[in-house]
Amino acid sequence: MIKFIFKGILRDKSKSVIPLAVISVGVMVTVIMSGFLNGVFSDVINQNAKLDTGHVKIMSKPYFENKEQLPNDLALLEIQELIDSLNLNYPDLIWTPRIKFGGIMDVPDKEGNTKSQGPGIGLALALQNSKSDELKRLQLSKSLRKGNLPAESGEILLSDNYAKKLKINPGEKITFFGSTMEGSMVFQSYKMVGTVEFGSPLMDRGTFIIDIEDAQNLLDMENGTGELLGYFKDGIYNDQKALVISNEFNSKYSKSQDEYAPVMVTLKDQNGLRESLDMGDAFSGIFIFIFILSMSLVLWNTGLIGGLRRYNEFGIRLALGESKRNVFKLMMVEATIIGLIGSIFGTTLGIIFCYYLQEYGIDISSDIENSTIIMPSVMRAYITSDLFYVGFIPGLFSMLFGTALAGRGIFKRETARLFKELEV
């Protein structure tokens, strides 16, 4: 019977071409949008985690309340003791300190006079620590545009755009002007050894990177840090697991009388990510639902037209004694086969387009150059395992739903009227 249905689909193009075209296009668009949205959301999460939020972040309570001001006078102290405790209680996480601070970067000429000057945001990382994964995590070697990475104390990296604004090249001196943790004025000269490109306009605008020990000495923050970031060892953010850990940690300090008690927040609870990502997930679900509904309506109309053309076929089959249920059942089997073929074809096309977007992406750097949100400048799709079956949901369901609606006409056929039509 299946072989008979296949022959009918291949020989009668009027009942298969239009449904196959509609399903293929709908499934293709569904796969492309699913892959693209997954890619964008994954990149946003990964970039925020690497550059700013971690999977979880620990700060002092007053620092957390004023974190936009980078208040290092409210930083965490005696962090090694805290890290040892965290390693014991949360072995699934890797902990790394970071310090963010602001100041003026001054580039002197050969005579020591100011050649160029501009404000910048410093990011202090464990660059010299061989046990740290910071270089690998931020992919600084891959992001390097000029020069080389810092190899010893007193060396500094600048974002490539920032270096161009300051008109400085690797090997030249640059001086930082700012204030310490205690509020004292400080200035320190560094050797600029290279430039990097983060891929985020916010970070590329005016960021410089130094080793965290240099920053601790510069800012009088010995064994202190502004932020302590935690990353899951598998590198994948798990929101439910992060919430459990943060709630457990915060419960230990909920009744603490120390005004500088630490507080832990998850990735999604920073930078407004929870609202944005939840809205994106909801949009993705609504998008798929709308496509199922719209394709069902189109295929319903297609099924009605095809049903009208096949009334004589249905009539003869019923007159020969075939039951209405059997005719309807074979229509649904036929619809399933058409849905599968269209879904396979549409999924294949969708994955091809997703691969293109994964490799080349869409450059939106000019649109977000003034953005205050950490997000990638190139939006890419990601090919994941779910793309190989997500298109079958609208592809099969819409075809079956449309055929079922159109097939209701079979059960309304009256035998007496059927014989009268056949006589004519």
C-alpha cells in the first residue's frame, strides 16, 4: 500500500508539488531562524561570560549595589582564603579574580610630552599565572592583532581600536593616571606590547589589559579583587545549577553583620540578560507556532482544492465498498509521506544556509558601535543537533492538520448522492 501511495504522489504532481513546496519553504525558514537565534543567544551568553559576568560572580554587597561605578574601594579582601573555601564547597567551578578600573592613558612623545591621551577601562587578569585559564578563556592569542601577549610584569595590552585612537604602536611606553583603592592619586608607566580585538564594540572602544598582580600593586589592593568570577569546568552555563549554587552561597551570608559580606549572582541576573534571553526564547516558540498555524491554513486550502479534484476518486473508492475511515486513513498516510519528504528537503536547505551563517555571519558592528551592551559584532547561526528534527514539527504537523481538516469532507459524502454523481 505504501508503494501504491508513493506511485500516486510521483505520478499526480497536482496533489504533491504545492504541498511539498510549502512545507519545504516553511521548514527551511524554521530551521534557519532556530539556528540563527540559537547562535545569537549562545554568543551573547558566551561573550558576556568570558568578558564580564562569568557563569557566577562574587562581589561585596556594596560593590554589587554600585558596580556600574567600578567602586574598588568596596572590593573583596583576603580573597585567597575565600577561593580556597569555594574550591572546597563548589568543586564544579573554577574561580578567577578580576579587577576593573578606570583612568586616563597618556602616550608621551620622544621628549616626554603628551602626544595623545584618552580615558580607558582597565581589565586585570591572571595573565602570568600558569595555572590560570584566562588566556585560553578570552582567546587572547586568537584575538591578537599586533605585537605579542604580555610575558612579564609591566607590560600591557590595548584594544586595537583604542591603540589607533591613541596613535601608539607595540613597544612604545604608555602611562596610566588614576586613583588607588584608598583614593590616592597614582601614575604608572607600562610598555605596550600588543593589541587585541574582542569582537564587542563596547570592549573594543577603550579597553586595556594588565596582569592582576600589576593591578593589585598599582591600586593598593594586595590579595584583593573587585570581582571573583566562577566558571563551570565543562565551559557550559547551566542556569538552574547556577541558581542553586548562588542561593546556597547567599544563604550563608544572609544574616551576616559584615557590611562587606560577599554576594553571588548568576550570569543571567547581570546586565539584564535574564529578561532579554527569556524574551528571545518566547519569541522563538511563538515564531514556530505561527509557522505551524500559517502553513496549516495554506495546506488546508491546498487539501480542499486537491480534495475537490479527487472527489470522483473518493466516490469510486467508496462505491466499490471501501470504508470512509480507510479512505481517510490512507489520506493521512499520504500526507505523512509528503510531510516527511518536504521536511527532509527543507531541513537540508535550512542546514546549508545555517552553515553559511555559521562560517561568515552577519556583521552588525556599525549598528552597535555605540552600544553599552556586551554582544558580538558578528551574528552567527550555530548548527546543533536539534536543527535536524525541529523542522519536522511544523512540517509534519501542519500537513497532517491541513489534510485532516480537508478530509472531513469524506465523512460528509452521502451514498445516495454519490451514486447520483457517478450516474452523471
